[in-house]
Amino acid sequence: MRYRKFGNTELLVSEVGFGAWAIGGDAMVGNTPIGWGPADDESSKKAIHQALDQGINFFDTADFYGLGHSETLLGNTIGRNPDLLIATKVGHRAINDTIVLDYSKTYIINAVEQSLKRLKRDRIDYYQLHSARLQHFETEACIEAMEELKQSGKIRYWGLSLNSFEPAPEADYILQHQKGSGFQLVFNLINQIALPVMEKAAAAGYGIIARMPLQFGLLTGKFKRNQQFGKNDHRSFRLNESVLDASLSILEEKIWPLCEKYKTTKTGLAMSFILSYPQVSTVIPGIRTKEQAIENSSGIVQLEDSDRLLLQNLFGSDWLPLVNQMKALG
């Protein structure tokens, strides 16, 4: 495992981190699935320990993942290890079977205390506003709350988890006001919308967390055109037959042949593409089994510049219409 500096902070993070959404389990808010289907806690614990064996030192979760269960599981497993870095998020709530966005100062100050208890920590290494938008910056004191938490020592650094399809407005606001220390954004072989934001933010000294590196599993090469997902899996409404068919056609024709060239797996190629950008501090694939901990942190290779450019250019020529379709699905 190699390590990279997280922006202008002193945090040194593993290139591959641990995305802890899936270990939260199959939580629902009303009829809306907010997880990845069932998760076994014992398997999740083994996955965490295997991640440590792989050299992973950065774990990313949220208080909304499993409605607190992901944080609790991390806290019980590694919370008291001061050598490991834990990032979590705030802003999503479940009230009366409805998902509510709450970035009020009062809520954030209360929520961080609950996260600290679940994580068994005295402070959070990196605290994130969970997809807050411009109106929240302008009408709610969320930035003020984050600054106060840092000053009080409840958190070391804070940042913003950006919208999957429209990351620029909020990133520009934070950059213009020189607040926070980093951004979490979607960046992978398929969705490269955030590339300009990533380059601009990294140049300004912000750490970058690349999430969804495998695009809901599409980039593992394990899906078929008739793939089915349970009703308690959010992919059931995000990866329909049309998206699957179009994605697999592009992958099979233009991307997977590179796996043979580099003697790596499809997951390895997907991760290698992201890590070929020096602006990226860490990539956080979802991990919920011991096998995934190994697979998602192995097979990383150095891509030739020509191949990286080829894969980057496919976004405009092939992927953008499909990404717009994904955006419409939610």
C-alpha cells in the first residue's frame, strides 16, 4: 500500500480507503432503500481486519449509513485505534419514514456527539457535510458549525461531500471562501464530471476523496445484462436494464481489453485509472467482505499516458449520455 498526503493537512492516507456504506446493512427509510442489501456483521468485521492487513488506514462512513450502524460497527472494531483515520458525514436524517436534509447548526452540533459515541472516539479526523447545497450555505449556519467543531477539538478537519452529477457550484463556493480542507466527489471510468473540480481543488491545497470508483459494481465486470437487485438495494432503481446494457457494451468493446495488456483485473484497471491522477488523495471502494478488501486494493498498475488519455476521452464520446440517464434515475 502506498500513502498520499491529504491536501495541505498532515493526514497521510492510504491510496485505497475503506468505503463503509455497505456494512451499514439493508436499512430503509419508509419504502426507500438506503443501503446495499443485507450485510453480515461478522463478515464486515473480517473485512475491516483484512483491510488493515492490506495497509488501509482510512475509513469513510456517515451517520446515515445503516442509520448509525456503520459507525457503530467501525467504532466497535477499530474506534480506539489512534493510528487509523476515520471520516464521517452529517446532514441526512430519517424523520417519520422520510429522508430529511438538515444542515442546521443545532443539528450538526448534536449529531457530532452521537457520531463520536458510536465511533468510540474523542474527535473525528475528517467530518463532512453530506452533499450540502448552495442554499444550505446561504440559509443555514453549517459552515459556522464546522468551524466551531474544529476550534473546540471535536473534529480535526472538515470538508464537503459533493453532489454526484453537479459538483461545481458548491465546490466553487467553498474554494472562494477558503473554507474546509477537502472534497469527496464521484470520479471513475464512467462518471468524470468532477474532473475540473478535482484539478482546481487539488491545486488550491484541498484533499480529494474519490468515491464510487466501481460505479455501483458496474466496473467489477461481475454484472450481466439481466442483473437483478433486491428491493432493499438502492441499485434496484439506479441500474435498470437500459443502463446495464449500454454500460456493458462500452466496457466490453473499449475498456476491458486493456486488462489483458496490463495483466490486471477489471477492478484493478478501474482503480488504477483513478489513482493515475495525482490530485486524488484516496479512493474509497465499498468493502463488506474479506475478499472485497483484497480485491479492491490489489492489481493497481501504472497506466501509460496514452491509455489514461484514451479512457478520459471516452467520457465525452461515450459515457456522458449514459451518465445523464443515470442522473435522471436519481
